[in-house]
Amino acid sequence: MVPDQFYTGNQNLHRQFNIPATRLVENRQAPLTSYSGIAVASQVAEKLGVADVIDERLRLLKRHKPYQESDHILTIVYNLLTGGESMMDIERLQGQEGLKKILGTASIPDPTTTGDFLARFKESDLQDLQQAMADLQQRAFGKLDSHRRQRASIDFDSSIHEVYGEKKEGADFSYDGRWSYHVLYGTLAETGEVLHQELREGNKTSSSGTAEALPGILERVQQSFQQLRFRSDSGFYDKEIVRICEENQTEFFIVAKQTQALMRRVLAIADEQWKSLRRQKIAGSPGKKKAKKRKKRRNRKRAITIRRKPDSEFRGRTQVSSFSYQPTGWAREYRFVVTRTEIVDKENKQLLLQEDLCRYIYHVIVTNTAYSNSAVISIADGRSNQENLIKDFKYGMGLSHVPTGRLMANKAYFLIAALAWNLKTWMVNLLKLADGARLRFKRFLYLWIYHPSVVSQAGTNRVQLRMDPGEYFRRFRQAIERLALL
């Protein structure tokens, strides 16, 4: 006999979802919005003077009827901060009367008008926009708590943005044969901000433009932070970058290219000089909250690999050592910290080359610090979060789609996207809502932007949001209270 609660006949079940009939009625009262969180983001932008700084730095328009430069740029910013992934998504903002009330505007530029504005950018205008963003970043740094300004870890990397249009200016074949742009990223690990971003032609090398941009970045970050670190992969293994770090009293941790001369030095390290690597948590580095220790789960991938591919190779224990070495053309010798990881079989037995030589995977870091070998490896490994940040910036904000066919217009769009990203980061960091270095963009949208409310006028220059009671209301009220202290 089947229990009553599992009976599937036509009896009236006590289901949680009992869908009622729907009736559509036009709202003629106070307007609604589904993007209530823009109220907080726009207030942070107002506190930092985003519009004022942009209008002071940029001179693109001969006449301002009716829009200023900041109006066009903030239109793109708020489009991205509400989940828009192309300029055509601006149209949905134009029909949001509640959102326009929050932003204090009667109209929002049309997508085609925004496209025409981007087409005006020249190289000098891009430099002005970068300077405006640097000015705003300095203001945001000044509002960070002092303990968050102890150290700045500046990470550099690049990323391929593949394009499919055949007529886009600047697109070229990358090192791996993709028709693309090659974007340079400089980010701040402690806050999650974009310090530098440059959309480049697809055939550029990873470090192209870094030596020109790095001195200015280090100089301005040094004004707000006590200690500086520079970290990068082997694409930035360059004597000029090392020289700039030295001149600016900056620690550096750069993955070295494994040249023949360097590897001869690595292979000359005696066996007794290798020590077991014990990775350690570096004080001041961003990390996940301490969680309860759980029982270690079985490695299912390894088990299936052994079953399907019995001759597969795996990684075993890791050892670390170091030595001093002066690469050809460098000003002096530096310390190189190297790890070697055993290549083992399915039974964790060391695999051998001919003549009984063990097989290893090597990883080399060049640094100018006196930290222990294990600490150097741990600090260098801390750069791994940048890959998540770049991926989030690229796909979370829809930047896998390059909007126009003009190189300068696309460069401007990517810079404005970096401003939108930083505004999100300033909002969560300065108001202490979350960790900007860890909060992913889509999660940010669901936590802080996508909330419905009724928007009504509450004075000459004041609006009122009416939300349902509960957790969201409590968190928004807390954010608004902290805004007053910013």
C-alpha cells in the first residue's frame, strides 16, 4: 500500500507551489525598480566625486546638450553594474522610471549615442581617462582602514580576448593562433581592484607596455600603502621590470623563464641542498575564512584515471632550494628559489629517466627578498587568485564580447568597465559589506543589486525606497547607515 503522501492521483495535495491565476494591471502609482542596489553604488560614486573628476579630466564634447562626459561614462558603468553585457542593454535602463529616480535623471543616453561618444576617443583622451581613474583610486585608498594599507601586492598578467568579427581594428593572431585582442591587467590583491588595464592588439607579448606603466603605478600606490610587492608569471621575467622594482623599493616575486643557462644551474644543486616544502600562510594575504576541518574525501579523479589510463603519471612530494645567479645582461645577481616536484606512477613510485635519473617538474622564482624559501613560494603562489579575478572581470561583466569595430572605442569601453569593477569593489570594501578581493561579480549582483523596491520622491533631492522586511532590508539599511560615515 502506497502511503497517502505519495499518492499520485487527482486528490488535492498539500503542495508548497499552488500557482494562482495571473491578472495584469498597469502600475499608475510610485514606480518600481528591480535594481535597488544601484542606490548604494551611486551614493558611493557621489561620495568619491566620480562625475566631478571625470568632467574635470575629460574634454571630448564641444557642446553639452544635454549630457556631460560623465553622463555617458556613468551610463556604461551603471549598465554593467546592473548585469548589462552589451551597449544595447542600456535600453532596459531607459524604461526603468524607478532607476532614473534613484540616479536623479530624467533621461539616459541611447545606446547609439553612447557608441558615438566612444568613437570620439583618441590616445590622449584614453590617458586622461586613466588619470581620472587613478585620481579616484587615490581617494578610495584614503578611505580604507589603516590595517588594509599595510601592504600592496601588485599582480600583473595578460589574457586573450578572442573575437569573431573579421573587421575589428587591432585584432590579430595571438601566440596560440586565436584571432583576438590581448589585454594587460594589473590588479591589487588585497582589495581586488584593477590598478591598470590596457586592451592591446592580439599579437602583443604578455609584458608589452608594462615597463612604461609600472613606475607610475608603483609611485601612486606607494602614497597610500606602506610596503609594495610585485608578482607575475614568466611572461614578465624582464631585467627592465626588475630594475623598476628595485628603484621603487618594491619586493618582487617573478616566475623565471627556464633558459638553458638557468636550468644548468638548477640541475647542479646537490641532493642534500633540497628540503621538503612546507607551504605556509603569509600574514596579510587575502584568504578564506577559517572553516571547520572536514574529513578528507577520496580523490575520485585519480582513481578513475588509474582505472582507465593505468600508465598515467602523477605528482609526488615537492622539495625546495635556492641559489644566487646573475642572468645575462642583468645588473647584478639575484636569489632564485626553485621547487622540484616528483613525477610518480600510480603506486607513488618515483619515475626514472635513463641512467637512473629521477624525473621532476621544476618551478623557479626570482626575488630580491630575504624571506625563507618556503615563504617565497607561498607569496608567489598567492598570485593565483588573480586568475580568478581576471576570469570574473572578463566573463562576469560580459567582456568576452568586444562592443565596437574601432580600437580606441574598445579601449575606452574596457577602461570604463574597469571603473565599474572598481566601483563595485569600493562599495563592498569601504562599506565593509564583503571582501572585494573574493566576492565574485555575479554574486555581488545577487547580493546587492538585484532587489525590488518601490521608489518614491521624499523631498526636493531625496528619494525613498520601500522594500519588503527581512534580511535584505536589514543589510541595505546597514549599508545606508555606513554611507553616511564615508
